[in-house]
Amino acid sequence: MMRHLISAADLTRDDAVQILDTAEEMARVADRPIKKLPTLRGRTICNLFFEDSTRTRISFEAAEKRLSADVINFAAKGSSVSKGESLKDTAQTLEAMGVDAVVIRHSASGAPYRLATSGWIDAPVINAGDGTHQHPTQALLDAFTMRRRLVGRDAGLGQDLAGKRITLVGDVLHSRVARSNVDLLHTLGAEVTLVAPPTLVPVGVETWPCEISYDLDGVLPKSDAVMMLRVQRERMNAAFFPTEREYSRRYGLDGERMAKMPEHAIVMHPGPMVRGMEITAEVADSDRCTVVEQVANGVSVRMAVLYLLLGGNESAVSHTRTEENK
Amino acid sequence: MDTQQQYSDDARPVLEAPDIARVLTRIAHEIVERAKGADDVVLLGIPTRGVFLAGRLAEKLEAITGTKIPVGSLDITMYRDDLRMKPTRAIGRTEIPGDGIDGRLVVLVDDVLFSGRTIRAALDALGDIGRPRAVQLAVLVDRGHRELPIRADYVGKNLPTSLRETVKVLLAEEDGRDTVLLGSKPASS
């Protein structure tokens, strides 16, 4: 049984579809006058954020509160971490306080895995983004958004994304969103193409279950969904492209490029957007752009993950994948 | 949710398809009588089989009154009091009719009334959705053994059972045929 959600690659197709179906029911709670379910009453969840985040932290907090869990927010800034406390000591402190689940974001890849497998803490661990490694709930909410838009709200129930062509554009090298999406979309049967400057494609990408292209204009007409990735300046310690202007001209999405996409195709962005860099304001504000929808869907998907991991006395999500890999 | 495999081979039918149809017709008439016309009635079925029963009741009510009866479903999984005692359950569909339930007479519909815990959960769930004028309960089978002070307003069949027995409602929409089976629990449990 799966107790933690560390990587999108751990999810089987059936697990992922179950999470998406559950999220579809959770989304209905948002339409009610009382947006609350008693399901996790009396459980304490700690949001452990060692790295800045707006939407993921707020989204997790909203999801936890809608399920009636007690929420402890922990930000590294202003905590004992800035005095030099280690992850181990922080974890043991939380364990001593009787936390039932930990949502962790960390700038170091592998920190959630370490927390889950170290024995420091007994509670389930949910990865909310670690370094350049994984961000599984983001991949799930992206898949949820795609299924809703490309298959249909009710028609999508029980379905995966078989045969859908998804294009991810931009800073793949630093993007945990890209890694998680490639893993999950492949599991769900979609065909994934990465488009990026050669300098922003990671080493070993040929082992990923996707295609690589350097020509955005060639790929756009064959895409059902185009996901623009932010250029992550804060993680860049070298010159990966000559100028921002050159990057935008070759890999940015503007109105003219958007017109080359099929009629039904959608534009996605995990946020935060840098307008004028990877996406123009015209595209960001168009009704084909699902950025705001993705944020709303994020709450539903995180509610589904929390319910399936914590709702019963054992998790509803199986863990066969990682067991095989070990 | 019990699966069919858990029922022994000696399960015998206590209600057949024509009985079920007759019983639902009677309940529909009782609802109209008690509600004096069923003008503000909203039927909410509890998944899985309560939803089908609610649909059938709505048809019968429409035939009697000639007006459209709003019908929906109310999933109570997230409100159960035994959630933490079992592996996480899959969630069913909650579909509230467009006009909502505020000020209406909500009739909850379920297949079997047993401990009453499902209905307690349903009442909690209703409280988060709106404020009905009144809530009533219609069940196909009441098998007794209540653990909470809850009773049904409309009962298809009172079926005195022992705790060693099992009651299984099969409906055409889900199981391919209409019948209510009374069996005994496998010795192992």
C-alpha cells in the first residue's frame, strides 16, 4: 500500500485515474454553500515549506481545510531552520507533536523521499515540489485539467488521456513540473513532446518516455495541449540562452503562434507566468489559456490525494510501481 | 459495500421483481398522501442502489401527480463514522437538483435500512447542502437492528432478520435483475 506521494512515476494508471475521478467529485464541493467535508476531522496536517510558494501552499491549505483537517503552516523563514536546524530535527519535532501527515516543499531534490524513508517520522509524506525532481500534485492537476477540457467533465470519468498529444515548452532542465508531467502523462497514455533550447534539455532525456523537438512552430499544429514552462532564473547559474528577446522569439507563445494550434487545443501554464517572456499577455488572457482553471482544479486534486492517502485506515492508492523498481 | 460473493448459495428471494414494482407504487402513493400532492418533494437516492430506486419512485410519482419530480443522489462516503476503520473507499456521485433543497420536502431513498448509520451520515451531508422543510426516509427493506434512533417513513417490506443473516438487494440497472435475497453469512466471518 502506498503511504506517501513522492513521485508521479510511482502512480499506476488505475491509481491516477482514481485520483482524477475522486477529484471530479471533490470539485462539486466548491459549488456548495458550505464548502466543507468532515472527512479528516481531528487529523493534523503540517505544510512544511522550505522554499517559497504561493499557489501550492495556499492550494494545499484550502484542500486540507475543506476536508476539516487541522493545519499547521511551517515556513523555513522565521523558523528554527534559519538558526541551522536540520531536516531530521524538524521532522522529529513534528513527529513528537503528533502530526498525521506532512506536505513538504524543499529546494533539494530527494528531501521528501528522505523524510518518507528515513524513519524520522511515521506520518505519510506528500511531495509539494522538491528541487528539480518532482511535483506530483501539479502533474495530477494538469492531467485533470486536460481530461476535463479534452475529454469532458462527465465523459472523462474512468478515462485516461490515451492518444492526446501534449507539448511542454521551455525550461525543461530546471522543471520538476516537466518531469512529473512526462511521467504521469505517459502513464495515462498521452504522447508527450518536449520543446526547448538545446541548452535547457537535461542530460539523459533520451531515456524519458517522450519526444524531443527544437522547432516549436512545427509541433504546435499537432498539439491538443501546449504547456508553457517558466524560465527559472533563480536556478540558473550559467548563460543558457543569449538574450530574453531571442528566447521569446523562438520559444515564447504569442497570438500568432497560438493561431497555428488546432481549434480545440488549450494553452496551459503551471504558474507563476512571466508575461512577455514565455507567454504574451494576449495568450495569457485568452479563453484558451487554462491558468486560472488549473489553480481551481489544484484544490480539488489535492483534496482527492489527501482523502485517498488519509481517509481510511490504509491508503487506497496502490504502490506496485516502486515495489517493482526496487 | 458487500459484494455478491460474500453471500452464500442458500440465499433465498424474499421479494421478486413484481413485488418490488408493487411496493414502489405503494410508497409513491403514500408519499403523495402524506405530502398532500408532492408539490415540493425532492427525491435523493443514496448510492448505489438507492439512486436507482429514487429514479423509479420519481417515475411513479410523476405518473400519479402529472408533475415533474426533482431527483438526485446524495453520496455519504465522506460523512461515514467508520471511515478510519476500513481502507479508503471510492466516492460516489452527489447530484443535487438545480433548484436545491432549501424549503423542500426531501425524501431520502435507500435499499436496506439496517444500523441507521448511513442515514445519520446522510442527514449530516444534507445539512451542508441546504435546509429542507422536512426530511423523510423511504427504504425498500427494513431489516431491523438499529444502532441509532432513526426510523423510516416509508417501508417496502419489514424483514425481521438475525445478525447472522444478510440482505442483498439486486436491481436491474446494476445487477441485471430485480430481487431481494436473504442469505446467511459465511461461517468464517
